[in-house]
Amino acid sequence: MSQSDVKNAPPETPTPNSTTPEGSATWSIRPASEDDVQKVSEIDHQIQPSFWTAQQFAEEMNKPYSRFLVVTDDETDELISGYLVFWIFLDEVQVHTIGVAPSFRGQGFAKRLLKQAIREGLQANCRQVSLEVRKGNLAAIQLYQGLGFTITQVRKGFYTDGEDAYQMCLSLIGKDPFQLD
């Protein structure tokens, strides 16, 4: 995404200000609410080539195995910097989509969200976390590998635009949730 794309983003899109993880404001992860769906969808449209619709995000809140999390500022609880949708299904955590608004990238929000999913998976006695990532998304691949994920296979033409994906997995066997911080 170019700088001009960020400048032309809709007004509801979070923009950088004095509210940063390193600044005086704090951020929390919480379950998404119906009020968050439109904001999350707008972020997703900015950052994902094959984005989800607001309806798809809303439907995740009605699935008993789905978790839909957002990172919000503690002051207003309305500024959303990132989101994650994952399923806890049988003995696996399946990451379906994760995103951070362009103006908040590089501040550790995606890592915090993934660590929360891993914690929830450990609490549910899951054995692994799996996800797919575009082969060209080097920043995400580096993040996942930094958390211990390994590439388990290439999925040819996985995305609607024909791009291949890496399937990546993280074993949770023997992991201590307290070692995630």
C-alpha cells in the first residue's frame, strides 16, 4: 500500500497520534463487538488483497468455536489498531485472518494478538496453531517464524488472485503460557 493510499483512507480509519504502545496511552485486547465490525472491515479492506466483508466478520461472532479479537485504546475503547479471527476446533487453533491498520504497524500489535490466540489454545488443550500466509508477505512470515512457526507445506494457488500460500504450524505440546510474555 502506498503512502497516498493511507492518506486517502476513510476518516474512521485510525491515524497516528500521541496514542502509541510506547506513549502514555495503553492498549488492550478484547473480544470484538457488533460495534467494531465496520471499523475492522475498513481496516481489512485497506490491507488485504482478498478482504473479508463486514458480514463475514459479523458471522464469526455467532460461531461457538470462533474467536474474534480486537486491540483497542484503553482511553476510549473505540480506536482499533488490529484484529484477529481464529477458531479453536478440536485440538487446533486455526488462524483465519489477522491485520493491523497501516498507521499502527511495527508496534507489536500482531504479535500480541497471536500470543493471545496461543494462550487461548493452550487453555483449551490444543496441540498446534496453524495458518496460511501469502508467500510474498515477508514481514508476516518473519513474525510467525519469530514466534516458532515453521513452514509445513506450500499451497499452490491458494488465494483468489492465484498467489501461493505457505501453511505454517506451531506445536503447542509442552508450551508454557507464561513463557509467551
